[in-house]
Amino acid sequence: MRLGRIGTAMVAPFSQEGTVDLAAAASLVEHLLSTGTDSLIVNGTTGESPTLTEQEKEELLAGVIDAADNRVPVIAGAGSNDTAASIRAAQRAEEIGADGVMLVVPYYNKPDQQGLYAHFKAIAESISIPVLLYNIPGRSGVNMTAETVIRLSKIDNIRAVKEASGDLEQMADIIAGTDEEFMVYSGDDALTLPLLAIGGDGVISVTSHIAGCEIQQMISAFQDGRNGLAAEWHRTLLPLFGAVFSKPNPVPVKYFLNRAGIPVGGVRLPLIGASPSEPGLDAVYESMKAAARRLI
């Protein structure tokens, strides 16, 4: 499983009636693949997975796999705070044809580190496809430590971690303690460049829905040794990163996509969509685009 430099945590497109729109999802896949996305993550929380039925998740996953047509890896979100349910979801994702699964740290029940290890081990051993761990303590309520990630990395099919702890020291410890084949991705767009600087592999991004090419330019500049240019790209993108997370995810990014003529519909309750005249969002986007044109 090679996720490339940018994996996009896909939104789930909805119709005007609020149902999952598979045709719009296929169009979104084409947009993402033409603007810098190297892999697709389906049914994560950016895809409003807590509000999707199991049938909707399976249909969306199958639709994205079909639309991707083996051009990039498709990773299925299969984690929850119920190990048995996560095993069923992971096994079903493998049956449908996913290239891997993403497993979030269990939320609300706050297991200790041994519980986290046992949870992820049980799921990984129930499938043969690769596993991407997902650490996001701000949402799960518990941080998976570097020591636990390093221990889990020794399980054959646990291949990567999406780190959204915001703790670069923890990320550095993971990089130092795992083998070269284990991949460490930022779960925060704004930490993409800092993580690359300490040896990380890239980003599982939300902003790549609307600025994938620009994020690729930043990564390319860094990997080519043009650190000053990479830093300029980072500073140019920072306000947009902030705007994308200025409201509950994925409200702003769906707003941006719809405004750009890429129909993805609204969001499901308990989320509320952004106003058509949302102050500041459009200005931030246009400012970033203008600055990007000067850098290219």
C-alpha cells in the first residue's frame, strides 16, 4: 500500500434529497485525481461516516473503487469504538475490493494503551489488506502513544499511521522507532511541511479537495531541496488550511467545492451547512489562488 504524498479524506456527496450521490462521487474522484490526489480515503469522518448507514458506506466504497479504476489506492474507513463491528466493517471492505482500511482510535470509551493495541491487533489479524492507523485524540478522547504505534507497526499488515495529535515530537518518535517501510502521514494539513522536515511521508488531507495541486507544489519544492520555496508555499496555504477547519469538518470544504462547481451537496445533521454568503471563506480562497499564481 503506497498512499503517495497526498491522500484525500473524501467528502460524501449528497443529493438534494440528502441521499448519497454516487454519480457526484464519481465526478469528485475525477476532480481529485486531476488535481494532485495520490490516494483516496472513503468513509472517514470527513465523509460524515457517523451519519451513513452500513449500506450507504458499502455502496459509496464500491462506487469510488469503480470510479478510481485501479488508478490510485482506495482506503476504506472501518474503525469505530466497537472492535467486533470494526472487524465486520474491515472484512466487508476487503470483500468489496478496498486496497486497505483506515482504523481510528476508539472514541468515547477511552481504552488504555494495552486496550488500543489489542483492538487494532484483532482487526488487523482479521483481514489480509493493509491497515492505516488513525490517531486523533481531540476527537477520540485518548492519545495513542508513539510506543503503542511502534509496537503495532510490527504486525505485518499495519503499514502506516495518520497522526493528528499535533505533536511533532511524538511523530518524530514514531519515525525513529519504526522501519523505513512504515509510513507516517500528517492528519493536519497545516503540519504537512513540518512533518516532512522530520522525515514524514505526506498528508491525509481535506484541503486537497480544493488545493491539491498547490499542496503538491509545496511537497515537490521541499523534496527538491528548495526549502525557501516550500516555506513560501506553506505560508501561502496556511490561511486556507485555517479556513477549511474554521467550522466543523466537512462544512467549509463542501462549501468551497459547491462554489467551484463541483456538486457535493450539503451536510447531514447534526452539522449545519455554511451560508451562501459566508464571510471570509471566498476571500481566503481567492487570496491563496492569487499568491499561488505568483509562485508557480
